[in-house]
Amino acid sequence: MKQFTKCPVCGVSVKTENMSEHTRKAHATDTVGRLDSGDDTRHPITTMTKMDMAACDKIFDKGARFVERKKFKKAIKTLKKIPEDYTDISDVYTLMALSYMGLERFDDAAIYFEKAANAAPWDWQHWSNLANSHLIFGRISKAKKCLDKVNEVGYPSDGKDTVNKLREGIAEFLDAALSDKPHLHADTYLALEDRFYTGLAYMDDRDWDSAIREFEYIASIDPASEKAYGSLGIVHLFKGEFDEAEKCFNRALEINPEYTPASVNVRALDKIRKKAAKDPDYLKKLEGRLIGGHF
């Protein structure tokens, strides 16, 4: 019996073995325009040799069959063999993202949804997928920016329900967040969330002073931000400012006694302080455990 897979670009049901042919004919001709946007901008597609294309098509189809059968690990391993200059690379990334979703590896899924959106920024559905992956983590401001991209590039009439559901989802997440922070306006909340992610990016770059500026700004506007104080505690810790780190962790717990990162970090603080006193390089070694503002 023939297996069918939903096209990750347009959503139609396609015979799995014909997926690569469908994506090329329907979505990747010589040029690709923006759907229903009235924009005549065209985006060139990398041309591969027939041999290269045929080989990649076979790998793509094999990966799609693994996704259809929910053999997600095999799908990822297979699809990773396709080079980045493959014509349908955005759809490869989407299949990989869906595979990671199937494995409940949501961080990895978000990475590949973002790769798909960057590879084909004119395709509204990639931005919609990325927005939904951000909502899994409650990243409301990032989901909102993806929705803005959907509106910017345009979407077909049969995508209206999908976009409306995304819009409603973002609104629900924002309303829930604001219910705990009635002192903040929606635009202020989103702006502070952006500053928080900027602070995390500075932490990833080990730019502690810039991170401190971001988190202190957030705390000045929203004194009830346990995340800002918790992250400030981590930054002060890595600067070797242990007393200040402890104050920040305790402040985060005063705001929210159930804020797990702060409770974990404050319990680990004495042990870290003692090890750092014996080993001047210990904090540097600890940096490798820093993920997303937590360790």
C-alpha cells in the first residue's frame, strides 16, 4: 500500500516516494516568489548537477519514509547526509525538525525550524512552524516576531486558519503571562522579554558586564522578575562575586519560592565558592555547563 506524507511546505498529501519531485515542481522551480504578497521579488535557487540532485532526492525520499513510519532517529541520520546546497534544503530542515519534535527534543527542533526559515525566508509556513516551536518554551516575543514575518511575506487563503490559530495562541500565552504581571503593559512585557534573550546571548558569549546591564534594566522596570534576578545571580557567580550572586538568587526566591533555577543554584553556591577558592580556574571550567542561562 502506498504511503502518503504531508508536504511540509503546502500541506497537501503526497506519495512519500514522490515528495522530492513534488517539492521541486510545486515550490522550487527556477525562482520562488512570495505567496499572495503582491511582491515580485524572486529568490534564486542553487543549481546542482543531475547526478547530485538525483542522489539527494533518493536520500530525501528515504528520510521522508522514515518520518512517515515515525523512525525519527533514522530520519535524522539519513537527512543529515544531504548537503546544504540542495535545492529543497528548507524542506530537509523541516523534516529534521519534525523528527526532533517526535523525539521530544524541542530545542533541536527549534534550531532546524529556524534553519528552514532562514533557508527559505519567503515561505510563510517555515515562520509559522518556528513561531509554534517558540511557544513550546513560552518565548512569546520571538513567536510574535515570526508571526510578523508571516504577515510580511504573505500567506495563501488556505493558510488563514493556521495563521489565525497561531495568532490566537500567541495572544493566549501573552494574556497568561500578563495575568501574573498586571503592572506591565503588553508591549512592555514583550520588550523586556527581548532584553532577557539579549542578556542570555551575552551570557553565551561570556560577556558578563553586558549581560548584567540587560538583567538590571529588566529588574528596574519589573522588580518582580525572578528570571532577571536569577540570571543576575549566575552572572555575578561567574564573575566570582559570590555574595552578590547569593543576594540575587535569594531575591528571585522571595519573588517566586518555586523558581527552580534559583533554588538549585543557591544550594550549589557554597560548594562552588569552596572549589573556586582552591582552584582559580574552576569557574572557567564551570562555564561549559552553562546552557540557556542555567547550569
